Amino acid sequence: MTTRLDLSVRRHEGASVIVLAGELDKLSSPRLRDVMVTQLDDGACHLVLDVTGLRFCDSTGLWTMLEFQRRAGAAGGYLRLAGVHGVLARILTITGLAGAFSLDPDVPAALRAVRPSTPDTKPPSVSPAAPDTRPPSDPR
């Protein structure tokens, strides 16, 4: 049986978005692994897997995602799953691993979740208060 997995990669605001479509299993997981190794080797430690187009995922595919979540974290980054549904959602629930991943409804949500927040304005400068030179109040 031939499995088919289409992969594409694009960079977006410092993250590599890896789009998966088809079947992620024992035969196709090495392709995903190679792509993620290349991204990490190129210095892209922030990975978003867009799994919206994934029709099937077995334990090998799940293991690959877990491995690269660990590797991205060790490199100071992250791995987020965007668009989890169907078989992958079921596998994550059954195995109890849904909480092990950062799950987002779609790629824009995944990118927003990790975008560094920058304040619009600087907080006002606070100068040290001058010492209070008034005499103590009368307690009467």
C-alpha cells in the first residue's frame, strides 16, 4: 500500500509553518522528520504543523511530532499543532497526549499565540520620592 503525504514549508514571522496533507504513517514520517531536521538545522526552532489536511496519522507520526516538540523546545523554540481534527484528534485524546501539545484552531491562531507582545507605550518613568520632611502628625 502506498501512502501519500504532501509537505510544504513557509516562513512566517520567525516561525516555520509546515503544511501536511494526506497520511502521516510509518512510510511517510521520515519525510516529515527530514523537513523538521532541516528547519532546526537552519536555525528555525519555532515550528507550526498545519495538520488541517491530514487524513490519517498512526503512532509513528505521533512519535515524530513528540520527538520534534522536544527537539524544538531544547533549541529554545516550540512546536504547535494547528487545525487538529479527525483521526489525529482522536489519537491525541485516546492516548492522553492532547495536553502534551500546544493546539490551535488554525495557523493564524498558532502564530498569534507565540508572537512576542510589545507594549504600545512605555510605562511612565517613576522618580524616587523625595523624603517626607514634615513633622509627624499629632496623634490626639
